[in-house]
Amino acid sequence: MQDQDLTEGTISGHFRTLAVPAAMGMLFSTLYNVVDVYFAGQLSTEAQAGLAVGFQAFFVMMAVGFGTGSAMSALVGNARGKKDDVAARRTVMQGLSFAVAATVVLIVVGAFVGPYLITLVSEPGGYRHAANGYFYWLLAALPGFLIAYTANGILQAHGDSVTLQRAMIAAFFANIGLNPLLIYGIPGLIPGLGFNGIALATVVSQTGVMLFVLRAVFKLRVTNGARPHELTPNAGSYREIFAQMIPTASAFMVMFISGFIVQYALKGFGEHALAAYGIALRIEQILLLPVLGMTGALLPIAAQNFGAGNHNRVRESLWFCWKLGFVMTIGAAPILWFGGAAAMSLFTDDQAVIDVGVSYLRVDSFLFIIYMMLFSINSFLQALKRPIWTLWISIYRQGFGVAFFVWLLIGVFSLDVWGVWLGIGLAVSTGWIIALIIANRVANQEIGGLK
């Protein structure tokens, strides 16, 4: 559904309209990754470890895609709230141009930097070699990811979260067919690529997602009759997009760097620990999907209403998000605690991998409510065009906090993998307290408080 006015109608209705399709899209996005983990597991534990490490290196660059998508949702959403179609159209076209330019730069930089990142968090051997090969193949998928996320931010600002959902459902089923085809090939017809076939499947399917989402963008009312010259870089527009994008992108960058810190700590415990972490993250992501859909819906709702000066509706949307999120996360905790072993066993029969993964999921079960509030505060700050605070929160929680507490528990108190998991928990919990303080301060300045 496109061109929705989120400044009118019930807040709960807008959340339902936006969050459910978004969560479904993210579900199939995560299941897409689960398919990759499954087929890597059919090859070896070494392949699963290589997938986890290589994907983490690739996702460091994806921070720009997430940042640009959030920038589009906030900037276009604010313009839509003000009923300024001229500004909305300019931001849309310049945002797409910005995404293309960023993609070119990142491919060049990634080709040189990626192997160094992989070396940092891995030991010499087969899984490092697998991670490097996987990473280089994935560079070809970077345009599909970055441009698709940017385009999806534009659609979200118009109240459309259905398009990406449909694209990810199609990509998921395509991935199920492409993975075995490209890994094993067809004897006498198509040679199998082995582990690298997983990456090529991603390149093909994600390019299709990008084309489908772009098609929807150019069917919007504000892009009707758009001309190629409108994509010509404009310094002022680029600065505005960059200013909104860089804090969010940097926050995501810190998040992915946090993953490297964790992998660096885990590599001393063996490749089974790295494989377990990669699998457990996928399980965690599946259960977080409803929360991510809901907190993602908060951004365009709050952005349009902030642009329209409807401060009471901005506050109402945040509190509705927290209340619903509390109910959702309470239900996920026992699933993680009691069902972790069964979930891990779907991806591996290596008992050492299962045991380490279960320990992570049990600590994670206590953090779900905190994650929900952190995600919603990020959306709230972005909607109020104060994304710089999301960066500072992330630098503490996922940068300094993780590094310090993991070092303390492993380096000083000599704990095993539990020290890594508990270090993450302490960083998340203290970061949540800081985020609440910041959200209250920004709300007092911009909308007269949270109540």
C-alpha cells in the first residue's frame, strides 16, 4: 500500500499495516540466511564457520545500506508529513543516486579491506580460506543490497512495507533452488561451485530483489515522470542525506564491529564456537523479527507526525510500540531458554556446536525486552532527525561496552565462552540505561517530553 498519510487514523492501525508486512519480509530475509547456514552445514562445520566470518566482513559494508534506508525513511517521511512533494521527490532521486555512488566506492574499498578483517578474526586454515572466497563473491551482491535498502526506505516513508515483503518471499524460494543447484551443479550440464555457490545464489536473488523494489519506487506519485538528470549528484542534497545517514550507518558499523570483537574472542575456543555463534544469531534473528517489524514501523509513523507537528501522536506511537513490544518479547524468552538445543540441532549434529549455541541463547533470553526498547529508541531518535545519538549509544553498547566487559570476564576472570555471552549482556543492559536517558532528553527538547 503506497502513499499513506500516517498523520491521520489510529496509531494502532498504522502499526498493524506497516509492521506485519515488514516483519514478514524480515522473516523471509532471515529464513533466506538460514537456508545458507543449512547448506553450509551440509558441507562441513568448517564451511559454517567460514560463512559466519565472511558474512560478518561483508555486513560491515552493509552498514551504509541500512543508514541510507533509514535516512530516506526519515527525510522523505518528514517531507511527506509537511505535504512537500517537491522536497520528497528531490530527496528520493538524490537518495538513489547517493546509493549508487556509495556502492561503487564500497566495492573498491571492500576488495582491499575485507581480507584483513577476515584475517583478524580467524585462524589460518580451511575456514579462513572459505570465508575469503565467500566474501569476494558477495561483493557482486553489494549493489543489490545497498540500492534495495535505500529504495525500501523510500517506500516505508510512503507507508509501503509490502513491496519488500513480496520481494524477500520470492528471493527465499529462489534461494532454496539456487543453493543446491550452484553448490552441486548438474552432472554433465552445470559444474558445481561448492561452498562459493551459496554466495552466487545470493548475488542472483538479491539483484532480483533490488529490481523489484526499484520498480515500486518509480510507480510512486512523487516519482511520476522522473527524468535521468534528476539523479545528477547535488552537493546540498548529498550533504543532507549524508548528515542523516552517517550516524545510523556508523551505529550499524559499530554493531558489526562488535560482531568482530565477539568472533575475535571466540576464535581462541575453536571453530566450533564460531560456527555456534553464527547459527545462534540466525535463531535469535528469527525470534526478533516481530519486534524489528514493529520498531521499524515506528520510524515512518513518528517521522510523518513530527514533520506535521503532531507531537502528541509522536509520543503515542512510541508508547504504543513499547507496550506491544513488552508483550511480544515476554513470549520469546522461554522459547530461547528451553528450545535452544532443538533449534541448534536443525542446523548441525556437532554436539560441541550445539552446546555453545545453547549457552548463548540462554543469556540472550534475558535481553529480548532490552533489545526491543533499544530498537524503538533508535527509530524514535531518527524520526526526530537526531540520529547522532543512535551513534553514541551504539559506540558505547556495541563498541566499548562489549570489548570492555568481554575482556574483563575472559582476560581477568578467565571465564570460557560464558564470559563472552555475559559480557554482551552487561554491555546491552548498561547501554539501555544510557539510551533511556538520551531519549528523554531529546523528547524534552523536540516534542515537550515523553509524556
